[in-house]
Amino acid sequence: MAVAEIKQRRVERWFYINVALLMILLNVLAFAPGIINPFRRNVPLPLSPLVTAHAILSAAWLMLFLGQVTLVATGQVAVHRRMGMVGASLALVFVMTGYFTVIEQARRGFDLSGDISRLAPAGAPPDPAATVALLSFFLMFTVLVGAGLWSRHRPEVHKRLMLLAMLGGLTPTPVAHLAGHWPVLQPWAGVIFSVSAFIFLSLSAIHDKVSHGRIHPVSLWVPVALFLWQSVFNLVVVPSARWREFAAWLIR
């Protein structure tokens, strides 16, 4: 095997492991402050059973992703494939609890930690339609994971879709908590959301260019589609009267 190919495989192996570790670190930094320092919370610990279940499932998904990419990196592809059904089931339950968690938050009018609520303009009333809009990230996650599982026999497509599902669907919430918890970051929340989304969704393309010399179509066009979808959704759909009617119907 050529030296260049060995180096390429090493980069490939560690890229996915490092991204998984980065996501775990991001979630720890985002949610740990509200757990360690409960005085800024809207509701004291323990959390509601639904939120607790969703948090556990979120952590389980991140750990499973880390485990899956580690299995591939160490050559245990057969075990990785057998664990795929576990991942599919976990993703389904995670999305279901995520849906009900968002609806519960919209009904109560605030998030339990208070982090996201602090990002709203001072004195602004709760906006259930904006809260329900968080479901778009679970929709993105569901579509990409479903496409990734469908493409499981095409490794180059499969691994990129699963990576982008995590980076596109699971990063906005911890970024929002991180920005909302620290007062110094709150005025820059809009910039932080835009820049972080661009960086996270560009990681796969950057990796492709560095390790392979070209960008895989999935790493290019899926992030573009996600950016366009979120732009249209946030700028056109969410402010519309139809969306507010739909959100009111969901939380009634």
C-alpha cells in the first residue's frame, strides 16, 4: 500500500472520531453550566421525565456515533453494520421525544434552563410559533439519517450523510444554549448561529478537499440544500400567518 494512501486512511479514520468528540464536547459545554449552576434556571432540577428522556437519548446517539466511527476506524465493519439497527431505532425514538419536548416547551412558553429564553428581546412575549420552528432541525435530522440508512451499502455516501445529519440537526440547540447562558455572547447570538452553522456544515467538504483533493457531491450539495431550506423556512415560512396557525394547532 502506498504511503499516500496510508496517510489518507489515517486522516479519514481520525476525522470522524474527532468530529464525534467535538460534538460531545460542544454538548457538555452547552448543557453542563445550567446543570452545575441551577440558580439561573427557570425550573430547578430534576427535569421533567420527557426532557430527561430526550437528553439521555441525545447523549446515547452521540456515544453511538462515536462508537460506530471507532468500529470502522479499527476495521470492525461487520460489528458496525450489526449496530446499524440499534442506531435506526435510537434515531426514531430520539426524534419522537424531540417532537414532544418542543411541543411541551411551546406550551409552557419557556425552556427549562432559561438559556434560550434569554436570547429573546427584553420584554418580548413568548412566541410559540418560533419554538415550534425548532422541529425543522429534527426534520433535517430524520431525512438525512433515513437517507444515510438507505445508502448504507454505499459507504462514501452513507458516512457523509450520517455525519451531516449530526452536524446539521444536532448542533443548533447546544449552540443556542451556549450563546444564551453567557451574557457576553448573547448580543452576538445571530452571528454565532450563522457562523457555527457554516463551519459545522463545511467540515465534510473541507475534509474531502484536504484528504482526497476534491469535494464529494454529498459534502457539497447537502449543506447547500440545508442552507437554502433553513433560509426559506426562517425568512418566509415561520413569519407567515399559516405557520402561526399550524403552530397553534400543534400545541392546542
